[in-house]
Amino acid sequence: MRFIGSPTRPWQGRIGRIEYLMQLPLAVVVGIGLSMMPVHLIRLENPDPDGGAVLAGIVTLVPLMAVLSIPIVRRLHDIGRSGALAISALAVLGLSLVGIRLARLAESDVAIPLLVVTLAMTLTMVLAPLLIPGTPGPNRYGSR
């Protein structure tokens, strides 16, 4: 099992359900690890806790979403779907999380319902590829 298909093109190729299930926790751990580095740098440079937290939240999402998208895109390729579906869903998730943070800073009551909807959307996006079988044989994204 290789975490990425090719070092120069990690989003290309296909993976089956079992490999997807094995790669997903690894992607989360690696993404969270990469996300922690910019948070510490931003907090050192920006002593304002609210402004620094929003900026850190936005910067933190970029590496997490990039690494998390690799197994999701490759699994969608196995199903015969475009990886753009995962990238657009991850972008919506990222914007939702930023909105939640801003709502909490404004002490709005919309933060909790927005968090529930965002988590439901994320779980659906991440777990749905486990339920759908891949296309047998080669498809336009290659062979498994």
C-alpha cells in the first residue's frame, strides 16, 4: 500500500475500499500534524487572541484539506467520479468551519447548528465512498 500514487501526482490513480479505509486515518494524522506548524507561528506573531485564532483556523485548514483530499479523490476515481467533487466539498467544509469560528467570536447562536450540519456533511463525504463499489476493470482514471 502506498499513501500516494506518485510523488509528483498524488491525486491520480485509484484505490479500493479497504485501502481507502486504511489511508483515511493516516491522512487525518498527517494533515493535523502539518496543520499544527502554522498555528504556532501565527500565535507567536499575532498576540491578539481573536484575530490570531481566525487566521490560524484559515491557515490550518489548507494543509489538512490538501492531505485529506488525496485518498478521497483517489477513491472517487475508483468509483468513476471526478476528484473535483471532493475538492469542492472540502472547500465548502473549510468555509463552513471558518464561518463557525466567526460565529463563535461574535457570540452568535448559529455556531452550534452550523457545526452539526458541517459535521454531518463531512461524515457523508468521507464515508459515502466506502459504501459504493468501484468500477470493475479499468476506467478513465486507470486500473486498480
